[in-house]
Amino acid sequence: MAKQLTFDLSLPPPTYARGDFVIAPGNREALAWVDRWPDWPAPVLALSGPPGSGKTHLGRIWAARARALELDATALESKSVADLSELAAAYPAIVIEAADRAPERALFHLYNLMRERRGHLLLIAVNPPARWSIRLPDLASRLRAAPTVAVAPPDDDLLGSLILKQLADRQLHAGAGVVHYLVSHMERSADAARRVVAALDRRALAESREIDRRLAADVLTELSGKS
């Protein structure tokens, strides 16, 4: 009996182009801040929101616009003041992911250096600086005075649009009610939308099935780890 051929349909790396960003009420204000640069009222903007809400995508859009260096907070742990001075001199804009985990003195020095050079920092974290545990008073006062903008988790319309875009990117067609079913039952994040559509694509091909609600239910069960 011939076996159905299967192919490696692992997730491609996400794209962070401006044209791939799906605008919704929960992220429109944050995108407006990105577009407003360099006309920011302070050297720092803090961008917060739950995992999967699109913070990283917004950070990449701003990085492309501002020609910014992209750093994870852990990269600051090994930086001396001289190193930070070189960064501030080389880059007029810097994005820091997981900024609430950055070493405080390094972040404080980098803030001051960027301000002196009229550069900008975009600090990305789950929570705004007012909710960070900051022990350095001078850093706390600076960050808590900085403008902040939050990104909300995807609502039903945005999550549905993300799923439809992922399907279209893979040239897939879903039966009636599939997107609504997925939106009602899946994890609410952009990353989850990518994982779900990739799994639908893989199983539909491997099992020669249409993408219908039954397949959608099977995929969600598979992804949740349930038997």
C-alpha cells in the first residue's frame, strides 16, 4: 500500500515588513508612535504588551525606519561605559527587547548617552516601566517620565485577519466557519496563528484532507498536546 508523501513544512521565519503588519484598534496607537518618529517628546519610548501582541513586529518596523540597532536586554550585561559610548556614537536609534531585564546601570548610562546625542531608545517589555522593579532611583525617574504605549492582545477581528493572511500566504483555502472556529478556540497571539496555519497545511497535505472544522479541531488538539 502506497504511503502518502509528506514534506517538511516547518514554520518559515516570520516576516516583519511594514506591509505585513495588520492594523487593528489595539495596536493603532503604537503604530502611530512608530510613524511619528523622530518627533518624539523624549529620548525614550516604552512599548508594552502581552506575548504575541505584535510588539516585536512594531520594533522591527521602527528599526527599519530609524536604522536602529536591535538588542536583547542580555546583550547589555557585558557592556562597559566605553562600549555603550561606542554604541551611542554608532547608532542614532536602538531597540531593546525584554528591556525590563536589562542591567540597570547599563540602561541608565545608555539612556544618558543617547539623550546627549539626541538619539532614541525603544524599550520593549511585557509591562510598562511603572511596573518594573527598578532599584536605581535616577533610572526609575527617567523611565517613568517617558512616554509609554501599550499593545492589546489580538481581538477576534485581528486574529481572524492574521489567520486569513497566513492561509493566503500559503495559497490555502479554508472551508466555511473554519476561521471563526479557530478564533474561538485557539491561543490569542500572532505566533499561534502562524503555528496553527502551518499545522493545518502539514496535515491537510499529509492526510489528503480539506481544511474544514474537523481538521481545525484535530490540529488544535494536536497543538495543545492532548491525545
